[in-house]
Amino acid sequence: MNVLDKHPVYIAGVAESPLGEIYDHTELSMVAVAAREALAEAGMTLKDVDGIFVNYMGEQGSVQVGEYLGIHSARYLDSSDLGGAAFEAFVQHAALAIAEERCEVALVTYSSRQRSLRGRSMAPPPGRVSITSQFEAPYGLPFPIGYYAMIAARHMHLYGTTSAQLAEIAVAARKWAQMNPKAWKRDPLTVKDVLDSRLICDPLHALDCCLVTDGGGALVLTNKSRARGAVKKPIRVIGMGESQTHWHAAQMPDMTVSPGKISGREAFAMAGITPADVDFIEPYDSFTITVLMALEDLGFCQKGEGGSFVSGGRLAPGGALPAMTMGGGLSYNHPGALGLLLLVEAVRQLRGEAGPRQVKNAKIGVAHGVGGVFSTSGTVVMTNE
Amino acid sequence: MSENEKLKYGDAISAPFWEAAAQRRLVIQHCRQCGAYQFYPRPYCIACGADDIVWENARGEATIYSMTTVRVQIAPEFKPPYIAAVVQLAEGPRMLANIEGVSPKIGDRVKIAWRERENAPPLPVWTL
């Protein structure tokens, strides 16, 4: 019996904030809108929240969000910065806190306006004394794409992975996006389109890269008795894991092995499942290579076989492993950190409310967040049973 | 900028690295307990924990571990296209790098070169 067997934890509410390009909101107001909607699904209000989990909401993010939402008596707080994977890690942190009765209703939330504010830069941070500014910044490696490009290049060198195989991932995401009215990009996309798009950092093309949009969302986690009051079907968390490997490009222990190797191992072991039991996956698709390598590290295929694994539409609608089912960061939305929206989509799939893009008979879903420069990962296994 | 001011670049732990770089010497830390080499510098050996580490001249030879041709301009001082790479030193540790003046591929052997900089010590870069 693991902790989640003894103390079941549920995602009782989810919501997206406004998405796309947003001029009539602030980051905090987007969080507020999403939080109220997610809490309504859980049959709750802001008054019920006693745990706050946020990333990228400014200095002491949980404090800023709590104040904005008028929550002044929370008793479990977490602003851990694990990049885009923070939200999968927050599921683990919140579930353990709920199991230990250190909080009862955990609000996980995030938003960004990096599209409308044009807040994205690929330049290294200025400075003369940090490790980054001494030993990495002078070489002009674009952040984060240059790092992922070198990861892809090494994977190609060792295993013969091709750009066309990576492009299949972008094409699969687009096919899912075409069934999602909230997706930013819905026009048809072919492998040739991806290969013909501009090279940014070899071997990654413009269409190997995720979007930059505004957006965010919220999740509510709670225990079994509180989840009974939910308006929509609560989805149970049965496995979770997190890990990290490196911050600097030259410090990644093996450029073709991500921290998903450990976060996935932990999550799948806890859930008592293997990849064969997974009905769909929401992998973090910051870049096409991010998906390919995560699938290997989670054990869906052997190391080095990711290229052939993703070929033939396996991840696309009708394929054997539905993935990026809302269109992913590649075609739906990517508001700086996608991890929270992966969980939102997984919950909706497991509730059976994904409409035209619904995965039939989905019982077990996985959200796999990745942060930094393949630096962090968090894996969450969920079920509707 | 005077030589003295150039030495202010970096931090207390990395100072020997940049002092050597000013003389176009590549140095890395070597543990006399376990034999490990490490880069970037730390106050002790992160392989075994020993304090007994010394700065040694590196051979200045490396292999390209991975690389990318950067085709986007991220700041005024970087003019694309150029090659950013991770090189693996003959001693073992890896460094971020630029490969200059050639069209290399992963696995190629490279040797140290130095790039003069206006406001900082010479930067180690690599060439075939």
C-alpha cells in the first residue's frame, strides 16, 4: 500500500484561463478567473482553499496569488520553480500534503501573458559573475531552443533519428488541434511543411517549436471525502514522480536521457502500471524532440527507437498512443509553461468531456511535464476508475 | 580595460581559471584523491567530496559531443550563423563552446583556440 492507496487524492476541478492573445486581463486576473471556475467544478469556493501551489507568479508567487484571491489563512504553500514541470511536481507535493492532512483543498494555478507582453527573449542573462554568464552566455546558445537542438542533434547522431520523424510529432499535434476550437493553430500541416519551415538552430525548424501564447489555468486537488461534493467527476491520482538533472548544457549527464527516466519510473511504479496500460499521454511538447525523448525515457519504446515509434501517426487521432490530445504546445497554446494545461486536458479526457477529440474508453492517462532545458520533469498517472 | 580589471571577471572560485585564460592557458580542477577532473570549478571534488583538488593545465584537446548551427540572432554581439557546441575535454568534463572557422560534425576532434574580448579575459573556443 502506497500513500495514495491509503489516502486517495483526486483532481476535483480544472479550468483554463483565457488563452491565446489576451489584452483585457492581467496575469493575476487570469489566475482568479481560472481558480473560480476550477473550484466551481469541485463544488467549492475560494473560502475552501487552504493550500496554494504556483510557479512564475512573481517573487514569492504563492503570497502574491493568495493575497489577490483573498486567501489569508492557507496552511500549505509552495512556489517551487521547476519550470514547465512544476505543475506535475505540485500534484505530488499537494497529494502528499493532503495525505498528511497538512491541507485539504489545494489550488494549483498559473498564468502568463508572454505573447501580448512580448516577454520572451532567447538571449542569455547579462552579468559577469554567475556560472551561466562566465561559462555559457559568451557562446550565444539561444535559450531554450539551442539546448534542445543539441539534444536532438546528439539523438540523431547516436540513433539515426530524422527530421521527418520529429516532424511527425508536430503533424500529430496539429491533427488533434483541428478538433479543438480553443487551439491557436488549426490549419492543415504536413511533414513537408515542417521540413520546409525555417531552420532556427539545426536540426530544429520553426515548426518543431511550440507556440508562444498567453494563457494559464487552475486545478483543485482534495481528499476523498471532499471530492464527493464535486460537480463534475473527480479524477484520481494514482502515480506521481519528479526529477531533475542539470541547468547548464554542458552539465547534462547524458544528452539523450531526460529526467523523465526517474520521474516516470517513480510514477509508473506507484501506479502499478506499465506503459502498455496507458490509454493516452499528454507529453510536454515544447519542441518535437521533447516528446520523442520523453516517450523513450518513460518506457513506451526503447532508447533510440523514438523516431520509428512516433512514425506512422501513432500519436495522432486514431493512432495507438493518443498524445497531445488538445493540440499540445505545438498547436493549441503554450503560455510559457504548459505543465498545468497538460493536467487539465488529461482530466477532461478521463471525464469523457473532450468532445470531438475524446479518446474512446480512456481509463488511464499520463501527464508528463518538462521544464528548463530538459532540466526537470514531473509525471502524473491518473484514472477515472 | 587593464589586465587588472579583466581579472575582476568571474568569481572567487573561478578566479584561477580566468587568470590562466588571460595567459591563454586552459586549466581545470583535478582531484588528487579520486583522480576525477571537473569543470566548471567548485570548492571541492564533487565526485568524492575531497578537498584535495588542484588546478592543472588541460591538454587543450576535445571531441564534439553535440552541436547546433545557430541561425537566429539573439543579441547584437552574436552574428548568425555560428556553431555552438558541447565539447568533451580529453580529461573528461564537458564545456559549452563555439567551433570556429570550419564546418565540423559530432565526434570531430578539436583543439583549443582563444577569442579576444573587449571587456573580459580571452574566451576558450575550439577549432579543428
